[in-house]
Amino acid sequence: MSLKMNAPVESKEETHLVRLVYALNAASEALQRSIHSEEEVFQAVSEQIRKLGLRGGVSLLDESGTRLKLRVLALPENLRNALEKLGGSAAYGYEFETARVEVYQKVIETGVSQFTSNSAEVILQLLPESAKPNAEKVLKLLGAPPAIYAPIRSGGKIIGILNVVGGWLTPHMIPAIEAFANQTGIAIEHAHLFERAETERRHLQLLFDISRELVKSLDAYEVLDRAVARTCAALNGLVGQAFLYSPEEERLNLCALHGRPAIPRDELRSRVSLRLGEGLAGWVAQHRQAVVVADVSLDQRWLQVDPIDDGVRSVISAPIVMGEQLFGVISVLHPQIGAFSQAHLDLLQAISREIGLALSHASQYEQLQRRLSEITLIQDLAQIFNQRLDLQNLLDEVVLQLGQRFGYPRVDLYLVGDNRLVQRAHFGKEPKLKTIPLDQGILGRVARTGEAALVLDVSQDPDYLACVENTVSELAVPIYKGKVVVGVINIETDCAGQLTNQDKELVLVLAGQISIALENAVLYDRIRRYAEDLERTVRQRTAELTELYELSQEIGYNLSYEQLMRLLLSHLRNAIQSDLVAGGLYLDRYSYQLVETARPIAPSAMEALRHFWQNMLMQEPNLSRGWESASLEVISAGDFNARARPLNRIGEWVSAPMRIDNVLVGVLIAGYEDGNVSNQGCERLLITFAHQAAAALQRVQSMLAEQQKRLEHLVEHLPIGVLLLDDDFRLLLANPLGKAFLSVLKAGNGNGRLARLGSLRLTDLISRHTDLLPVEVATEGRPRRIFEVQMRPIRSEKRHWVLTLREVTQEREFQNQIQMQDRLATVGQLAAGIAHDFNNIMAAILVYTDLLRNDEQISAEARDRLNIIQQQVERASSLIRQILDFSRRSVMEQSTLDLLPFLKELDKMLRRVMPETISLRLSYLPGEYVVKADPTRLQQALVNLAVNARDAMPDGGTLQFELGKFHLLPGETPPIADMPPGNWIRISVRDSGIGIPEENMVHIFEPFFTTKPVGQGTGLGLAQVYGIVRQHEGFIEVHSQPGAGTAFNIYLPAQTALEAETPHPELQVEVNGAGRKVLVVEDDPTTLKALQTLLEARQYQVLAAANGAKALRDFEAEMETVDLVISDIVMPEMGGLALYRITSERWPHIRMLFITGHPLDGESQALLEKGEVAWLQKPFSIQQFNRAIQALMQDKLHQAM
């Protein structure tokens, strides 16, 4: 039974073993194909384990050999999730110590594979202590199958463990599993070899790319920028840095930075500069050894530089060396600990060698370029020295060439003089010190010792003087002339390492050339100065002659001593270029002293001038007296500078007298602040100017004498009074008109002094002498005369006053007339506005009154009452006519009229109506006095004046009418403002009555103004006179004096010929319309109704409309049968004139009669006054209406025949 049972078991184990062997062979072949990376090996192992129906994994040892890391886990998904949940972390990559798991520890220590029949115990040892209490459920899911644990070897060394779990595993299968583990180890080793080979290939490609990139440039900084950028990117670094080593300074300066915001190179150098041995880069440079720092926080060599090194955890750094020469250090910084390996270090060293080779080439090229620049500079300067002999140009060119060609930020050239160095040329920043004593500073030391100085760090040199900010290095080289130092070339930089011994050697060579050029330039400068002095002398003489010529041209046209002196000093200062010029004139009763300067004069200098001036004049015995009190005026020259340093002293004076017939009449003085000015040429020029000025003075005196005569003649005939008063108001001079005005004004002249002008005190007038407008003074009594007075001071030895008097009596009268006319025009417009309404009312009343009077049935008593109504209407109409006359809106029926027979008839009429106590006179010369006038209106005006004259002579008197002719020439003053030139007829009406008070004169022509008691006057009489005269294009004026009577002067335009006109007697007319059709157009309903009633009573067929537009709309179809249109002129919507134009154009057979009660505008009035249309003024009587209609109908009949 036992055999039967055992035989099948052995057969099954062998079957599994054979299957395992075949599967492992297939796995071995698969592993041999997957050698590109560890991950591909692990994926192949996992896949083969699953194909065998087993579970398992691969764990690899770390470098210490004490910890394992799970890299392969071949489990179903549910089991993996259960384990990860139980362990609290991902199963893949799980790390644990080998000592924790007994079977793992035994395999590693013995190198022998282990078999366990219960794999659950091993899993429990792998789990953390916190997960073990909950592991039962997971272990139950996993079960407890047997497992084999085999070592994985690579290069004879255990690198990990392969574990396989399966229910059919037995100890006999350990060799097969070990073979699978060995194949896994070989595959891992192959993968490592492939990865190293791939890494080396990438590194070689990187080196090739970097070397190819570096050879593109021969600029050291550009080489470093490119190398750092490529290296940092290749090593996945955070920041890349490159330092350049300066042998002169023995310092490393940061010159290239990648991975941080761009920082200017000069700022980089100043921010990070390390000594050898300082910081990690300094240590690498000092030991010339590459280094990897896995954690910078644990390395004492690390020197943190914020913000460049922010976030850095590990660093790799290598020196840049070529042969024995150290060029610098390159470093790559990483944000993770342990980011760099030995392979990275090998790569960085290879890159640094390539950089060293590129920098060596760049350095050699830079040396060649510099040598070429030096040779070119020396050649160019030698050529410049030969071509330019001007010292300043030469020095400027030297510093310019050095600064531009070699990039020095500042170059200065100093020359020795007076025991100090004086800056003569500079390039770059302006230094604070322009002069340096020989015992101070590096420059002073070089000038004293004659030895060049190269100071790489000026802060370490005790002699350094700070001339500009931020200087780091300085190079000073002496310039010799023979064995004497005559100058120093100074170069300063703000960048460390920019100055080297090579710069020193170059400048020493240039200093020798500059020394020779300086000698040539000094010799040339002497020759040039001599030529300039000669040219300056010629130019000075030319300028002097020019000033003298211009002065001679200008003074010939000046009549003022002051102008002469100002011109003289202006040209003199331009010619001699002194600090100030002064001049004085000393003539009979006239002294004038003047100073001209281009800058302020201090009191001390003015006092010195006065003292010199006084001493000079006191030596002249024949000098006219009065010069001691002459004032001294200081004027500014055209180029005066108020901010300039004041003139505090005069070191040298030069003067020259002006004489006429050996008598001193003036002096010229020139003052110089410096006392070492040669005055020979100045004195000569002053004498020349003085002679020319004396000749000009003689001419001026002659011209002034002649001018004085002309002025006296002019003042004597001025149309204004001119008076000259002294300071005590005594009259010195006066023209004839001035004396006459003084007499009129009864000027007080007590004790020979002028105290007042009329009512105006002279002291009050002086207090207002600055007013622009004159003061007005009026005489007391009659006739009243008005004067404008002004007083002005004039400058002389003593203060005098000029008094002007101008009579403005007539001007004021004209102004009053203009103001009155403006006022009357305004009042006229207001008064005329009421005329239209009154006329419409009166027209209706008058028509109805006439109709009632013609009624035969009316009683005698009623007829008498109607007569009273008619009289009152006519009286109201007269008032309205007066208003229209004043407002100049009434229609004039003008004709040519001889005023002489007209006034004779008026005189006869007035003699019948005037009281016997009033004597009438008519004065005239024989002849014709023809005007164009409306006789009725003109008679009305003269009657109004006669009535006013009667009322002004209650006790009797004389009323005189005077007729004359008046001719006003162009340019003559008219008797009335705005009166144009021409021929005029003057009618004067004078009375000997009580006169008009002055306060009423401005109101007499205003409507409704009266001084009569209530009920005795309407106030329209003179207003009507004024309107009638103005409507005849005439003018009226009035003169009156209380107690002496009043005179009105009327001026009418004269006409040249008299046209005879035959008067037409007025007859009583009765009309019969016989059914003719009449169109009545009137906007006033009452007047319209009255006219309609009147016409219908005369057997007319009447069509009525309120305005022109309505008439055309309503009756256009009947217009052909209309014989007459009676229309108002002023109506809404369409007036009478517009209706007239339309009807005369479309229906020329229609006659038209205008009736108006409105003051007419210019167009309507002009049309009616031409006589081309018939018209009636409201109110009108029936007889006037009948005659107008009859005339129109007869005219139509005549035209039809």
C-alpha cells in the first residue's frame, strides 16, 4: 500500500522538477535578452515567477550590506494590496534590516540557499511590530506554502536574495532555484555594464558637444558662460558657477552664473571674490583637486553665499587647469543630498580639462589681441604726436585712446606745476580733486619718486586719495622730461583684476613718447601764444576802431546829453574791456555823472570811484560850479550778470578829460580790478574817445540851442495852455494860451505863488499827478467854461512842474447832446409803442361817430354830443400824432419848400394869436431858403416853439424868428455833434423869457417832461419838435440862461432848386360802391367791423379777413372780381406789404389802400413816403376815407380807358 501511494508522489515531484527546469531555462534565455537596465531584469524575473505559478520576489543589498530593498514582488493584485495595507507602505521598494529576518540573515552570512516549509513565519518577521496583530487574516489568505531563498551573486559577491514561494516546492528544487538566482545576478551585472557604457557614451557626447561649443569663441567670459550652462544642464544641477583666478590678486572671482536671475558681471565679481583656500571653490583651487560634497551642511569647507546658494544641498566642483596654470574653478550645485556620483565627478573633470584648453586658447588670443592693440596704439599716438602740436588736444587724445581701446573706466593726465599736480585731461568719471599736492596721494608719491605704481587694492595703500567712488585698482606712471618728472598718467578701475603688469609696461612705453610730444607741444604752444597775442592786438585795434566808428555814426543823431553819455560808455567798455567805465558832463547849469558795469559794484569800490573822481575834478580851476552836488547814476551793461561776484576793489584807474576850447566839460574813467593791467593802450583809447565826445558835445550844444528855439515856438502856438512852475509853484514860463486860461480861472497868485486854479487847490492837483486821467475844473458864473488840468514833474537840477490846461467846454456840450439823443431815442421807442393801440381805438370811434352824424333821424341834441365826441377824438389823435412825430415814425409828405414865404405866413398867423405884450420879429437876408419838408409838420414844430416862448414870457417880451444860411466845411467843428459837413438852412427862435434852469436842460426834449402846472401842458410839445426836425434829417440845439431867455437853432439840409407844387382843395365827397367788391384786411376786430359797416353803407360788397394769409386762403378764388383791397400794414402771420406784393404781381387790376395806426418801420415808411401807394393814417374821418377810395377808383377807370 505504501509503494502504491509513494510511486505517484515521486512521479509528481519529478514532473514539477522537470517543469521547473524547463521554465528556468526559458527564464535564463529571457534574462539574457533583457540586459539594458535593472528595471528590465526585474520585470523579466517577475514575469517568469508568475509563469511557473509561483509567488516570490527579489531584494537587493545596499552599499553597507546590512539592509535589503525589495525590487521585485510577484504576487496577485489582491495579495499585494492586502500586504501594503497591513504594512502601511508600498511593497515595492520596501526596505528592512537583514538581521530582522533570520532566513535572510543566514543566506547572506553563509551564502547557502535555505528551504522553509512555512513561509508565513518569514512574512511575520518582515512586518513591522504594529502590523503583526492584524496579520492573521492576511496570512490566512496567503497560506503557509514552502519557500526557497537563494543568494544572488555578481562578480563573486552576494548582492541580493531571490525568494520563491509555492505549494509544490521541495528541497530538491533548491539547485534549480539557485541556478535561476545566478542567472538573475548575471543579468543584473550585464545591465550595470550596459548602463555604465551608456553613461560613458553620453559623457563622451557631452564632452564632444562642449568642446565644439567652446572653440566657437575666444572670449574667456563667453567660454565660461557656455561651459557653465551646458555642464549644469548635463548634470541636472540647480545652479552652475565658474570662477576665474587672478594671479595678481591671488583671488577667485565669480564670473559666470547659470540658473539664477541675470546679474551684471562686475557685480558678480564684487559680490563673490575668494582667496585661495576660502570656501569650497577656494579649497579646490588651492589643492587643484576635484571634489563631491554629498551634503553641504556637513562640510566645513562650504561657504554659503545668499541668494546664489539658496536651496543647495550637494555640490560637485573641479579645478580648471592647463598644464601648471590655474585658470579657475567650475562647480554645479544640486537641491538634493547625494545627487552626484563618481561618474559625475569624472565627467566634470573631463569638462574642466576642455574648459582649461579653451581658456588657454582664449588667453593666448587675448594676449595677441592686446599686443596688437598696444602696437597699434603706439603707432597711432606717434602719428597723432607728429600731426598735432596743440598741447591740450594732444593730452585729450592720449586719455581718450587709452580709455576707449583698453576699456579703462577712468584715465587722467596730470602735469606738475607750483609743487602740485594739475589735471589737464581726463576720460570717464570726473574726479573730485583737480589739483593734488606733491606730498599727497599715490600720484604725489609717483611724482616725487619717479617710480611707477600698480596698486591692485587701493584700500590697502595708505597714500591713496579718493578722487572718484568705487575705485579698486590704480596705476600711476611718471612722465619724464630729461630726469625731471613733469607729469603723471593715472588709470583707475572699479573692477578687480583689470589692471596688470602688462598695463604698466604699456603705459611706461607711452610715457616716453608722451614726454617727447610734450616738449614739441610746449614749443609749439609758445609760438602759438605769440601768434595769438599778435592776433589779439590786431583784433583789439580793429574792435577799437569799430567801436569808434559806430559811436561816430550814432552820436550824430542824438540830441540828449544823457543819451550821448550812455552811448559813449557802452562803446568804451566794449572797446577796452574794463571792469567798469564812468563818465561825467559839466556844462552851464547841467551836470550829469554815469557809471556802467557788467557786475554788481560793492560800496567800497563805489567809494573809491567817488574819491578818485573828486580828486581829479578839484584839480580843474576853470570847472563850472555845481559839479559837487551832481548825482551819480549806475546802469547795467547789456551783458550784466547779477549773480556774478561783486566788484570789491579797483586796482588801477585810467582817465581822460573832455575839453572844448581848453575848458573841461567832461571826463572819462576806466577801472580795473587787477592792478597789473597795462594802461598804455587803454589811456590812448580813452583820449581818442574823449576827443570824439567833445566834438559831439559841440554839435549837440548847437542842435540843442536850435531845438530850444523850435520848442519855444511850438509851445507858444500849442492849442493847450502850458505852464512851467518851480518847486514853490512860482510861474517860470507860460505860453499865451496858458496865461489866458489862468486869467479865466482866476488863479490865485499871492506872493508870486500859484495857489489854486478856480476851486481846485494846487496841492490837491499835485497829489494826483500820477493819475492817467486829467482833473476837470469849471469856472463859476456864466458862461460856464470847463478845463482839463494835468500836472507832471520834470527832472532838472531842482524839481520843476509842468502844468497843462485844455478847454473842453464844447466837447462836454457835444457829449451831453449825444447822451440826450441816446436817451430820447430810447424814450421814443417806448412812447411810440402805445400809438398803434390808440389809433385802432380812435379809428373805430371816429368811423362810428361819422356814421351816426350822417343819420338824418338823430336828434339835434345827440348830434351836438357826437360833435363833442368827434372833437375829443381829434384831440386824442393830435396827441398820438405828437408821439409819432417825436418817435420819428409818422409818415412825412415832404416837398420842396422855400422857408422865407413860409415864415412870413407863419409870422402873420402868430401876430393874430399872440398877446399884444409880446413883440414878434422876423430877421432874414434876401434870397431863397429852399428845403425838402412837410409844411404841416414843420409849421407844427415852429408853432410849438412859439407857444413855449409865449408861456416863458408871462409879462411880455420879444419873440424873434431868424432865417439864415450855414456852411460847414470838412474838418470844422460842427455846432452839434454828428452834424455832417455841407450847406444848411438855420431857423433860430429866440425869446426874452425866464429861461430854462440848467438841471432841466438835459430833459427838455423828453416826452411828457414839463415844468408847467397839472392840466396846463402835456410835455409833448418839444418832444414833437425834436422828432419832426430829426425826421427831416435836421438837427436842433438849445441855449438858455435863467433870466436871459432861450434860443432854439434848427438846422435843415439846404436844397438847390425849388419845384412848384399846386395845392388841391379839399371837397366834400360822397361815394357809391354800386355793388363793387372790396376786400378789407384788418387784425383789430372793432376796426374791421367799423370799416365793413361803413363800406356796406356805401353799397360795397365787403369781404373781411384778419390778416393777409387768411385773406388769400379764404378769397383766392374771388380775387379776380375784387376791385379794391383795404389793408392794415402791421398784422400777424402776413402783413400788408407782403399782401401788396402778391396782389400786385398776380392781380394787377386790384387797387390797394393802406390804413395804419402803427408806428412804421423803415421799409414801410419809405414805401408810403414815395407816394406809390395810397394810405391813410388812423384815425381818419369818413370824408378822408371817401376821397381816398374815389381817387383809387378814378385812377383805375383812367387806366382802363
